[in-house]
Amino acid sequence: ISNVQAFDHPDDDGTSVDVLWSISDADDFSHYTVWAADQPLTDLSAAWAAFGENPERCGCLKVNKQWVDEEFNPIEITLTTALYGSEGNMMSITQATPQQIQPDVELYVVVTVHDFAGNVHLTDLTQATVIPMNNEMDVEPPVRLELEALNLYDRPADDGSALLLDFELSDASDVGTYEVYAATWSFTSVGVGTLGPSTPIVTLDRFPQLPLSIDVVAGDTPVIPGQEIWAVVVVRDTSGNAFTTDLVAVSAQSVDDGVDAKGDYLPDVNGVTLTWVDEQSILVSWTLSDDDSIENYVIYIAEEEYSTTLEAIWVADVKSSNSFLITSENFEDLTNATAWYVGVTSQDSLFEKQALTPVKLAPYGADGGDDGDLVQADEGVDYSSLLTTPNLLAAGLFLTAIILFVAVVRTRGTQRNRSKSWELQEATWGIQDDQGWGDAAAPPAASPAAAPQQAAPAAPAQPAGQAENLYAPQANQDIYGRPAYQPSQPVMQPAQNNDLMSDLGIGTTPTQPSNAIDTSFLDDLL
């Protein structure tokens, strides 16, 4: 590990310390081990041989994660245990015992990296020192930064719109933040009631990334070529103590090198999509650029539409990743009741592209009303979200039910038409349904003149009306409307008795009735 930092833990009684270190890029990484003792730990070979990573003897802390986020930021943990001995030489480390961290006792901190095979470097370790402090009684601010620790200079290869500030970190164990003040006039004091700026242009954490680019100073005044700028750095501890007077200031002027600092030569970031996550956070995704010069992707957000980064609020810088989750922790004003414009721009080692086209995300649960997406309003309503599997199954079932309903209605209508047709035939031809299969046919109606009990000859044709009345009662029909089967009867040719046929009123002409026949007896029969 090349970079290890240790600080006093804020707002405690001096019984813990914070340790930060840069991550390892080993492919066979297994874990980190954090050590702390009241004597130097640059060589752990003796301690490793005596008790190794036994937590009951070493008081060390094992960390199994190689990194904690996709930005590969330094890892930070809090230690509450350290090794304490009575002698101040390396040989006594094997006799030291783990104890709770004690205030006002200087500690030495190292971090070792282990692989899966158990290999580890135990000598020439990078070491940090820290003094735990009781913050409830801390009233002493960190010392001021000296002139040699500050460096303000022109940003190279730009249009003269920015300066770079670099400085050495404070040796104080309880450093909380670094406040940077800059203005277009000379000053040595800051805060309300002084000749200097009342508010810092930026507040950095206790492990900042330097150098710092300054393009705007006090009063929202932009840096321009040839304009001299003064800057100071105030070191504030975790208890809020800081020197704000008699500060050391540095100054410099920016130079226009004839290079476009707006970054228009950088490629646009494509494929930006926004999604609400858990109703409270916004997931931003984009397509990584093929340009090898791109080092960071910078995310901006605003409630109104914008076209440059100067009109939006910076959220985060992302390295080697194509997504970022905006939460209330990294953007305090985030709410799901407001529409947001989120943009992603690219950045190389010198500049950041200022021009960008943000994407609008409607409030959570919005259905495209007045606050809906303007792009969606121009493109029309999108119904693709309705084409889900449950919706398609429901539509299929509904369509099947409609088809079945239509089929049943048509079938019943056909049967009803058939019944009406059959009734019409019954009314027209005198056809009647049988009472059932095997029912005996109704006996013929009795006539006033009894006919001889013998086979009757074939009856001559009668008028249509008379034939219906005479023979309709004897029609034999089954329940399905079909004529019942009639067995063949032998046909006999009896001797014709003209007198008898004359008495019965039946003419000898088979096709037409005789005008001389008296048909009055038919009225009696009817």
C-alpha cells in the first residue's frame, strides 16, 4: 500500500482513530490487515512470526473487500484497538498486548495486503501516525499552513479561465476539512467582519484530491486571463476549531494559451437513461466512450432544462463505470415529487466538456400530465409498457370468451329458426310431433256411416282442404319431425261396387270429384 492516512475519530472521547488507504490492484487479492501500535510498525516480521493475525494477540483488523465502490475510492475504517507495550523499540512489539485506544498517545498505523496463497510484504511498510484526542475537551485549532506548503499557478494549455491550487496536508491528527478562499483582492483573514471573503469557494475533506482547479472566486467572479487572484487555505479540525486570521496567502495570474477550455473537442456521452429506484433514488446509466483520453464522467442535475454545466449542479465524478445512483446523501435536494434534468459529460486530464444535452425524468408516478416529459409529449403516447405477459393473457382470454359467446348466440338463433320453420310446416301440412318413441297412433275419428271391416281400396284424390281434415289426425310423425316408418301393405284390387261407392259419395273419377255426389255428410263429420 503506497498511501496510508490516519486521523482522530471525530466527536468521541479519544478512544478510536480513522484509517484511510489506497486500494490494491492485485489480481489474487485476499484481504487487508490494519495494524496499530504505540511504536513504529514499518517491520512486522517479528510480530508475524510471534502471533500472525491472531486477533487476541495482534489487535489488528481484517478487511475482506478489495474496494468499497465502483469509483475505487480509498477505503476508510475506524479502529478501536491497538498494541501497547512498555518499551520503545521494535523488539518489544512481540510483548505488546492489544488494548483499547488511549487518548493523547501517538499511534503508528500500517496496512498489509495478503493474497490467496498467504503471501504478504512485512517490511518497508508505509506508515501513518495519529494522536487520538478527546474532542469534548478539544479547543486547540490545527496550525496554519506555511507559505512553502501552498502553490497557486496557471493551468497549462487552456484559455486562461482557471488556476490550479496545490498544498501540503496538515499534520494534525484531528483534521476535519480544508476550506479554500479565493478573491480578486489581497487578504489574510476570512469570515464575517473581516476584509477577506466570508464564505469559502470550496470545502475539501481531510483526504482531498489535488491540485484543485479554481475558475470562480468570491462574488461568483470568473477567472480571466491577466487577473491576479489571491487564495488561502484554512485547516479546521473535527471539533470546529480553526485559525481564520493571520493566514498565509498566495497569488497568481492565469494565462490564455489559445486552447479551448470548454472541451468542445471531447465526445458527447450517449445512451443516457434515467430510472427511479425504490421511489427515492435516480439510477443514471450511459454508454462508455471509446476515446482513451476520457478519464472521468461528470454528472449534473437541475430542476430546469440547461445546455451547459455552468447552469446545473455538480453531483459526482465517475471513473471507469457506466452508471451512478443519485440519492439524498450525495444530493440533498432530491425528491421524487419534482421533475429532474440529469446530464452526463466527459472529462480528460485537462478539461471538461461544458456543452451537454440533459435528459428529463418525470416525477415518480407521473402519467404524462403537465409536468410530464417534454420529449414524450412531442413523440406521442407510448403504449409499449402495456404489452406485458399478464396483459396479453388477459386479452387472449377476453377474446376467447367473446368468440364463444358469439358461437352460442348463433347456434341458438339457428335452432330457433329451425323451430319456427317446423311450426310453419306443421301449420301448413298438418304435421304433428309424436308423444314419444313407441307411442300408439291416435285412433281414427268415428264416422256416422260405418265402413265394412275390410281392406279399403286406394282412395281417390280429394280436394286439398278436405284431405287435410280427413287425414291429418292419422299422420304419424316422430319427435324429430321425420315421417314414421310405414310398412308396405299389399295392394288389392276388389271388385268395384258402384252402388256402394255412390252411397259413400265417392266418384269413380280419381282426379276430380263428381258434381253429382252429395257431400253434405262431410259437414256432419267435421
